[in-house]
Amino acid sequence: MEVILKEDIKGLGYKNDLVKVRPGHGRNFLIPKGLAVIASESNKKMLQENLKQAAHKAEKIKKDAIALSEKIGALVLTIPAKVGESGKIFGAVTVLQVSDALKDKGFNVDRKKITFKSEVKEVGEYSAILDLHKEVKHEVKFKVVAG
């Protein structure tokens, strides 16, 4: 089943993407929640027209994402965490903590746009991927320290 996404959905696609999903997922989840519409011929034509009109806005958003990525650059964040004697963290470092650390530095990045390459459960250096735009991804390094 083909659907047109109305919002960015992590792991599936971005707004206005035409994606194939299993019929049950589309009918029972995406369409009732208003996250997607069926990709009929008329909806595809409307999508093309909307994309033409939104191309200029999208270019500006992409430039803003690139500018933010360049501002962040090679920034290394420091995230304090409660640590046991063996160097393991009580719990884990979450994307919310990385988002807050970025806010403290003056960068407003939504926590839903941050992912980790691996779980953060020990003191050390890690990296997170910032999904700033469909075509702009930025890797930011962060250190987890005992705090």
C-alpha cells in the first residue's frame, strides 16, 4: 500500500514522501492518526502541486539547517551523570540530556531529531546524530563524565 506522509515519521520517512507500507499499518495506524493519506492519483497530483509551491520554503529551511550544522561544527558536549565505582552510569544518558546540553550552548535542537549510534551506559566519549533536515545530518560528539 502506498501512502503520502503528512508528517516526519522516524524510521519511515519525511513529510510529503511517497512510501510503501503494509496495508494494516497504513489503514489501522497512519491514516486514522492523520499521519498519512492514501496515495491516489488525485492525492499524488495535489502533492506535486504542493511540492512546487513549497520548494522555495524548503530551500530556506535547508539553508537554515546547514547554517546550524556549521555553527555546531566540532563542538564537544560534556554531560554529567551519576556513576558507580565500576564506571557504569546509574540508568543511561538520554537524547533529552543531549538536547538540554545543546540548549545550554545556544542551539535549539528537538530531542526527537537526535539519535545515538550505541547505548550510553558508561563514562566515555560518544557521538549522536542530529537529523536537522532531510538532507542535512550532523554528528556531534559528547563526553559522559562523573558528576
